Amino acid sequence: MTSEERSARSHLIVRTLESLPELADARVVMAFASLPDEADLYDLWRRLVQDGKTLVFPVLVGDVGRMDAHTVKDISADLKPGRFGLPEPHNGAPVDPRTIDFIFIPAVAYDGSGHRLGRGGGYYDRFLAGRAPAAFRCGVAFECQVLEHVPVKEHDCAVDALVTENLLRRFAEGANCSSRSR
């Protein structure tokens, strides 16, 4: 899609995300740094900080697929290229993942059941299952990334909701994530 199409579709996604009661109620929100093929949510991240929410971003740690969460107060200044060139917080404090209320989750693709196809590292699945099992999981993707089925393994964690430029889909809580405690 063109950059204009990406921008317009991202705007529609943000409008839907802003209407979610789970996001309104959340105190600690985990965001992600958008890649060029993902929805641009940076304006939403800035508004969440302005609204007084604690905003955290993932930090990839070590070679074992561990992901931590660190605070970000200034989107423009606090994110710098980290592992794999992905923007990560460089000045923020670590946050106990159990305090995270809401997690935005990117993916290469989603299916109609809330399963996701990530980029192959398993970072989000391990983080969701073992470290932040109670957070509301919100997938974010463009409609063209929603497929009939994606490959699912026993350890994969599905999302509670998926927002695209066309739809908000909600799914049964806890699907395919063994240590879910919501």
C-alpha cells in the first residue's frame, strides 16, 4: 500500500482503538514501535502519555527470546534502535510485566480466531504466557493481514481483540495460552 493509504488506514485503526473501554481503563499500556509494514500508531502513543498513562515498550534481552518492558515518556527522544534495529526505550525504567493492563500486539498476520503469526522469535508468546498473563491483548493489523488460518502451536497465545481499519473483532479470553489468569 502507498504511504497515503497506510496513513489513512492507520487513522481508522486509531479511532477504533481509542474507543476501547479496556484501553480507557488501563493504567499501564504496552505499545510497540511500528515497522514500515505495520499500522502507524505513534500519535496514539503520544496521546496515551498526555492522558497520564504509563506507556511501556518492549526491550529484547539476551539470546533466549526474553522481552522486558521499559517506560517511555517522550516517544521521539526515548526510542532508539536496539536489537534487530527495532526502536526500543533507552532511558526508561523497567516495569514489572504483571502491572501491565493492556498490550498492543503486532503481527505479520492474524486469523479469524485471534491467532497470530509473528516474526518467528516467540518473544510475545513467552512474554504473554509467563510474564504478563493478565493483560488485555489487543492485536493490531491491516485487514489485508487477516487470513483464514495461520499456523498455531500449543505455546502460541491468541489475542482478546483484533483491530483493523475495517473491524473490531473480539475473541474468547485465554485461547491457546496455558498460564492465562484473567
